[in-house]
Amino acid sequence: MPLSKAEKLLSAAVALSSAGDNENFSAEDLVVKAFELFPEMFSLKGYPQYPNSNAVLTQVMGRAAPLIVRGWVAKTGTKRYRLTPKGLEDYADLPGVESAPASVQLARRKEDALGRLLTSAAYVLFSGGDRESITFHQYCRFYGLTAGDSWQVVRGKLEETRRHLEESRKLGESGQGVRVFSRAGRSGRTDEFSAEDLLRLTALERYLAERFSNQMREWEAKAAG
């Protein structure tokens, strides 16, 4: 079954997201990449050597834009976009596609992890000045821990989360904020977090480590015994 115009543009968006370190791309980038990959669909009528920008822009601009409505790309600025986790998942389901590029998969996993931390109950309470209300259950949710985890699994999850927290610290110290896609709602939404928000994650980690140190020592001792 041939790909639709929107599906071909999704393929172009994935190609752009897998090239280089900048996950954001402009509408013009998408026009050029779509023409490069699918010249028969995205060229000017009567002038096959030139790209047809309107054929692309109508798919990403306006309330009825298919790529936006389907949640495949999110707007990050004026005529700037980024591939969403939903877009990546749906791309992998397209005919002839075995899997998404590894670099894009990695970026999406990092984004999902950062979004989980920044929207966690522990972070919300800490940011609102109600740190004493954070429970051990919320601490575990912050790190992705479950009651049945072995100590080896617990250590792995703690280390993985700390790597994400270290990345957020570096971003915050450089003055950068982030836009994080979440799957809330039918097509998801993009939330914006400042450099200060990212640095607050580091402060939260220190607080949690001290606050729940006894519980974690008990967990380790129980696992060893």
C-alpha cells in the first residue's frame, strides 16, 4: 500500500531528526527533505526540478494540518518543529519500515525520561515548596522503582535516572531550557521548562537521597538477606 502525503512527510521528519544533534527542524528543512526523498509528490507542477513548498506547508501549518493533528510533529517555534514520540511510533508501523533510526530512538527515550522526571509528583511537590509531603512511594515513582525489583535492578534504575539528571544539570547550567512532549490528551502536548526548572531537579535529587536514605538501606539489607 503506497504511503500517503502525510506519511511521506513523516518519513522526511524522521530523516531530519536522525541527522545531526539538532532535533528541531524548520518548515524549509522539511520542504527540502521531502523533495529530496519524494520528488514525484513534492515538486512544482510543470517544474519537476523545483520543490513545491505549499504541498508541505499545508501539512504542518494551520489547525487542520495533518502532521500536527495526528500528533506526529510538535511546533517548537515560528515555523519550527520536532518529531514526537507518537510520530516515531507510527513511523515504525509504516509499510516497509522495520524500525526507526537508532539515533532518533535514543533521543526520544531521553526526552521521555526527562519529561517523566519534570512532571513527577515528587518534582511538583518540591517545586511548590511542599517537599515534606513527598512520600516514599513518590520517591520510587521518580526513579521508576517497583516493590518486586531486585537490588541489582534498583541500582540500575538509580544509575540510569542519575545519568538523565546529570544531563539536565548540564543543560540548566548552560542556561538552556527544554520543550518536552507528553502524551496527555488525544494528540499530546509540548511543555516548556526553563534552565531553573532543570537545575531544580538536581536539588530534588539531593533532597530525596538524604530524606529516604534509611529506607533504601533497609531495601538493600532485605535484598541481601
